[in-house]
Amino acid sequence: MAIDLKIKAIAIINKVVIKPSENLYSQWLRDFFEEIARLTLFARRFIKELFKPPYEISELLKQSFLIGYKSFPLVVITGFIMGLVLTIQSRPTLVEFGAESWLPAMVAISIVREIGPVITALIFAGKVGSGIGAELASMKASEQIDAMEVSGINPFKYLVVTRILSTTLMLPILVILADAISLYGAYVGVNLKGDVSFHLFFLQIFAKLSFADVFPAVIKTFFFGFAVGLIGCYKGFNANQGTEGVGVASNAAVVQGSLTIFIIDMIAVQITSLFI
């Protein structure tokens, strides 16, 4: 009798707990790979539409202004604080080991290689990615995209291609500007407890920076910008109808865009380490 009860209890546990958890796990994997497949098809359509006329040059310039120029103040403030804080935090450790003279070079290499591109891209994803997702989702909820199709305008080319191309081109420029501002912030940080001339500070920086430091860092920012624009447009263009879909698309664009930036950066570091 006791054995029968144990067998029944195990059967109930397998039916109620184990099988649903297995089904949930398999369903999550299925949804994940389906999402990757849909995003890949979306990127394929972007590449196809990119080279087909007509070319929306005016909309591209407008989006480049809104995405690049409007993000400049935030990037400048963040870049300056980033260089200043990194210098202040790194100085005591280098002083302890008697290597204070290495501070400009160490901060510069850290900013140019890794901190500048990644932090700027994350801020870019939070500001621009969420904005693109929310904008396209609201246009879909209000049926503006359907109206464009009825009037003979290709909404994908007008809305998606221009935004993805703008993010791809604008983020590298913002990263270069952020790096420059960060180095100036580092100069200010060094002079808070020291007296180093502007010329000497940047002379030490450029003596240690090499082409192998700058080139890979700039190249990966194009992929960062493409990923932010692609995910933001994908989430907004395929959002659910209704106002709830706007918030979901905006949130998903930021979360997935930021995660993709870390993944791309990890891959870029591994590839770069093979040649340096």
C-alpha cells in the first residue's frame, strides 16, 4: 500500500512539476530561436532595401541630425565625467606602486579601447534605441504605417532603412567625440592633485596609443550602432497594436540592444586578441 502511494506521488510530481518545467524550457528555446530568425530576416530585408531606389536622402539627413546632434550634449557630459572619475579612482593605486607617470597612458588606453565605445553605445541604446522603438510602435498603433502603405510609400524604406543607417553612421562619430572629451576630463582629473601641462599630458598619451588601439575600437562602434538601430526598428515595426505595445517595444529595444552591445564587444575583443 505504501509503495503504491509512493508511485502515485512520483507520477503526480512528474506530471505537475517536471513536465511543465520541461515544456516551459523548450518553449523558451523555441521562442528565442524564432526571434533570432525573425530578426535575421528583418536585417536581410534592410540590406535588400538599402540598395534599391528611391533613396530617402532627406529623411536620412533628418534622422542623422536627430540621432547624432541631439545626443551630443548627453555624450559630452557623460564622456567628461567618465574620464574625470576614472583618473581620480586610478591615481591612488598607481601612486602606491610608484607608477603615477603611467596614469595618462593607462587612462587613455582604457578609454579608447573599451570604456569609451561601450559606455557611449549603452547611453546611445538607452536614448536612441528606446526612442526609435517607441516612435515606430506608436506609429503602428495609430495605423500611420498602414496609411503610408496605402498612399504608395514604402514604410520600411522610409522609416527603418533611414534610422538604421543613421545609427550606424552617427554612433562612431559620437564615440570619437566622447573619447576626446573623456581625455580632456582625464587631464582635469590629473591636475586636481598635480600640475601637468596640457602639451605634456597629451604627449604622453599619443606616445603610448597605437593604431592597433584605435582602429578596432572604431570599427566595432559601427556594429554597435547597427545593432541598436536594427533592434529598435524591429521592436517598433513589429509591435503589438495598442498603447501597451509602445512601452513593451521601447523597453525591449533598450534591454536587447544593450545586451547585444556586450555580446558584440566580447566577440570583437576575442578577434582583436588574435592579431595583437
